[in-house]
Amino acid sequence: MVIRFKRETFTASQKKTLRSLGVSKGQVRRAVGDAWFQFMSAVVGLARDRAPSGETGNLRDSAFVERPVFRGDMVIVAAGFRVIYARMRDLGTEFLPGGVLRPVRAEALFIPLHSGVFPHQSGLIFGVDFVLAKEVRQEGTRYWTGTLEEVLPNTSRIVGKVAFSILRRRTPRG
């Protein structure tokens, strides 16, 4: 996720207060970066709680937020989920060709019917422990995209308030 830093991050009254505090552009930039990091950490935490738990918890455990990187007037904050199947669990198979998941290196997909069932286990019973499928359609849970859409309308206001709060705490009062 790439977020562009704009001066409109702060309200007119906040800008006036910042001028009276005598903060530098670098201090504002660092505060905005920290604010984005805090904001995205909260968003990822919310999405993580909404993510399907699954059997192993790997999806939830793969949530991340990286420290901000500055490029010119941009603040770049990378956030999301690292496991390869995260996008499919979020959006479903709708983004795949034909809207279906097909096996690549096998003739069929192994689908366990209860927890603790893995391919190559002995004693498994077809139809009781697992089924095989040539293709699968899956609805997404929208744990990530839904969370982002929910918070997007208030993002600038929230980040501005957090950055302003950070600057007030960091600036010595005279």
C-alpha cells in the first residue's frame, strides 16, 4: 500500500499550532510516518482478527506492517499478509482465470473434510476423510479488502490527528 503525504493531512488550526510550536518539516515528516505506521498496525490488527483462523493459523500469523520509507514527498507503508494464499482467502477465486482454482502439478485437488487430515497419510477413507476435485470455486471472506474499505473514508483525518498528537508530545513546551 502506497500512501502519498500531502499538506492537507493537518487542519488549518493544527497547522497554526504547529507553526507556533516551531516544528521543522523533517519533524512533521517523521511524525506523519509514525502516524501511518500506527494507523496501519491498527488496521492490520483488525483485519488479522477478521481473517479465517484455519487449522494452522498461518494466515493470521503472516500479518505484517513495515516501517515507513520516505521517497520525496511520499510516505510508503507496506502492510498485508505474507502467505501465498492470502489473496484467495480474501477475494475468493473470482480473480483467477475462469474464476476457479485448478491443480497445477496433480490431477486433482486434495480437500480434507475435517481437521488433522493431510495427503499421504495412511488409512484415509475417500468421502469420509477427504474428497478430490478437478476445480474449486471459493467465495472470499474480504477480511483485508473489507477492512480497508471500512477505514478508508476516515484515513486522512485519523492519520492527521495521530501525527499532530505525536508532534505535540515530542515538542518541548516553552
